[in-house]
Amino acid sequence: MLKICLCSDNHGDMNSINRILSDNPACDYYFHCGDSMMPPEEMEPFISVEGNNDWSYDYPKDRLLEIGGHRIYIFHGTGYTFSKNLMLDKAKSVKADIVFFGHTHSFTDQIYSNIRFINPGSTLYNRDLTSPSYARVYLMDDGKVRVERIDL
């Protein structure tokens, strides 16, 4: 089993990032889906992508990683997140079976056309008025995926 710590949209709030790291010292991977508004060196050990507010930092727009038998596409989601069809088309085009994204400031864990779409919400504020959040994603040895929402 692999354990992934997934967060997004902290908008410069380093306290939430430090808390996530403190509460999750034994993750195999740490991913950030953009809008950290922090320099990359301050976001280590997170593997991050660029959000629409990260224009002054050198992050890649997206990443495609093969981990634990899964093909994971990571991006912020700007321009895609309010259209399930656009996100689905993008995921299919890169042959991903899991998509990590941010931007909406709302926790999401849904499956469309056998592709898992996971948004950890925002570590600063969620637009659906729920608590700030992040996710733990477990890639099980049998190929299944388990997602746990963690409220801050």
C-alpha cells in the first residue's frame, strides 16, 4: 500500500502546510495541486503544479506520474474544473486513471468513465462552507484506491 498526502489552494498559508506535514510524517508521496503562492523550495517535500495564482513561481502546469500501478494526472484545473466533460477528455487524452486537481476549493471524490477525480479542497477555505481540508489517498496493493478527507 502507498500513502499519498494531497492538498491544494493554501494561498500562502504556511501554517496549514506545516500542520499537514507534522500530522503525516510517513507518507510515500506529498502532492500539491496548485495555488500555494509559495516558492518551490518552501513547498518541499510536496510535488507541486502551478495554480492560477502561482504565476510568479516556476512550477510545471501539470504532471503525469505512474505510481503503484496507476497513471496519475495532476493539475490545478483552471479552465477545466467547472466542466466534467473537459476534465474527462483531458484525463482520457493522457490515459490517466486518477486525476488530482484543485481550484474549486471544494472536496471531491468521484468516478466518471472509470477515472477517479480527487480534489482535496482548500487548506485555507472551502467555498462550500465546509472546513478547510486535504486528503489522504491510499493506493492499495490490490489496485483499489481509498480516499480519506481530513478537515483542518
